[in-house]
Amino acid sequence: MASFQRRTILRSTTAGLTTALVAHQASAQATGDKPAAANPSGTEAKSPPPAPVTHILARYAATAPVEQIPEEVRKEATRTLLNWVGCAVGGSQQAAPTHAVAALKPFSGPEQAGLFGRRERLDALNAALVNGISSHVLDYDDTHLKTIIHPAGPVASALTAFAEYRPVSGTEFMNALVLGCEIECRMGNAVFPEHYAMGWHITGSTGVFGAAAAIGRLLKLDEQHMTWALGLAASQPVGLKVQFGSDTKSFHPGRAAQNGMVSALLAQQGYTASEVAIEGFDGWGQALSTKRNWSEVTDGLGERYELALNTYKPFACGIVAHPTIDAAIQLRDANNLKPEDIRSVDIKVHPLVLNLMGKTEPHTGLEGKFSVFHAAAVALRQFDPPTKSTAAGTSPGR
């Protein structure tokens, strides 16, 4: 794991998010929360064309040599995969994947791939969806702190399902995992934090690119076909932050995995897409973010790796509440506090914490994961990492 302080990265990430959030809210207030009227077709001014981002990424995904990946990045990929498997098995019996299996099983095709922690088997596309749900439902999965993307969810869910259907070598699998996570996180870097402030759940909206690139690599797509795969992925972003605290949050990485696999499989058959789908006028970047920095995507490909900045949660809940949990535990232990000793609790937090974790009366385990009030109460009462997510209202960590 990279030698950096989790709390330091969290502080800088949160500061950037709030700047974007405040700017976005101010813009909405200034316009009466109504979108500006679009110019007539063809009359809107166009800026100079950006770098050919879609082609650059496609070339990288299709041709990057395996031996180029540094040993420390390979190690981080192994940690990422291990963490993902644990999360997928741990979440496999929760309500969200159980409901998903019940809904999809009657319509599933041949039993091509297994479901982690479950007996059922589904076709590879639906297995990717369900395993993605299972791996994210506990909100315990890996986190790229620069963007708060959970890299493994979309990419590993697609790869494990596909590799069971069409076996590949361990080297091929891990190389595809690294490339997929790299592309996913670089796409996030290019539009963060404005994209996130607009309401997108960035794991779903960028994860589709990582899954498409990873499966495309296993399919041995050339640059042209990989360009189409990424173009198809650009038309399939998924995920809204309004879903946090419900089953649908974990649907986002699952659907991103499934959509990415579909993109690569269609491209393999010659299904075409715009070759500037990411950076082009009316493309993914323009549609999904108010600002784009494409150099974050293209600079240093194969030289620096975003997976080296991946990290792992100590608490199974929204990551912006982790400093509050840390503080509550330290105060409790330092003062030997008991619940009966506490009359009230005052916490000063960053505005983003209340934006993402402001549920004051969580009624389910999933909602509790997005309540800083609940998180602080659990930490003050007793330390038990909150891993449960029941629909019946059992509070996480209780």
C-alpha cells in the first residue's frame, strides 16, 4: 500500500468536493434551479478539439505490455482482489443480492458462472451484476481516495464472471484487472469533483469503462474494437447519489460490470460506436460534468498507476464519516466513557459529511451506513466495525 496518510488524503479530497458542491448549488440557485435553455442545434460555440482520449485509452488497454506493470502495483492488485472477494462473500446473503437472484434466475441463460457465497449459478452477464451487488452492499470495499471510486467492484465482478465462462491465465486476469482499474480511476480523475457534485455515483458512472477495458483485454480486442467498446461504455453510465442508503446503491457497480462486459462483447462483433464518445462534443465528459481535465486521463499512462493509491476501509460505511468514528473511539477510550456518562454530543464536521451522511433517523442497516449521527453513537457505545446491512432495521455494528 502506498505510504500516505488516509486522514490527510481524506481532508484534501473532502475540500475539493465541497468547493464543487458549493459552486454547483450556487449555480442552481442563480438560475432558479432550472436548466439554461439550449441553443438551437448547430449554433452552440465549440471549443478546440481535445486530445483523442477515447483512442488513447483504447490503444493503452489493447496493447500495454504485461511486463510494464511494476511489482508494487501487482501487489496492490492482489490486495484489491482479495478485499473484493471478501466483500462479495460477506455481502452475498444480504437482501439486495438475494432479491436480485430471485428476480433474474427465471430469465438467466446457461449456468456459466457462480455467485460468490451462494449456491446458484447464472449466465456470465447476470453473474457479473449479482456479484457486483454483493461486493458493494456492505459498503466495505476498496476506495480510491482521490475520487472515492470503489475500483474493484465493476472490474472484478466482470472479470471473475467472464473468466469462469472462458478461462484465462492468472497473469492475463491480473493484467486486465490493473488496466481496468487504471482506466476507471483516470476517468474519475478527469471529472472529479464536479461530476460527483452533480449527483453522480462515480463508481457506477466510471466503472463501466474499467469493466469494458478489462473484458476487452481478455477478448484480445485491437485498438479499433477497443475504441468501440469504450464508446459503447460511454453511453451506459449508471448511478445516482440519491440512492445511498438503499439497495440500489450496490446495484450501481453491478450494472457497471454488466454494461462493461456487454460493451466489449458487442464491440468484438463489430458493433460500432463514436470514436470520440468520451471527449467529443455532446460526449460523455460534456454530458456528465461541468469541467473536464483530459490530461488526468492521458498523461503518464503506463508510468504512474492510480491503483497504487487504492486503500481499504476500517469501517463499513460512508468514508467521509470515518474521521468522526476515529475521534469518537479515541475520546471514549481516553476517558473510559460509558453511554450513561454522555448527555449530548457535539461534532464539528466538513459540510460534505452532512451532504452524504446526514440521515438523522436511519431505519435500516443500509441507511445507518449513511448517518454520521448513528456512526458516532455506535463508536461511543462500543467499537464493533459496522458490517451488517439488514432491511429489518438492525443497526450496523450494534
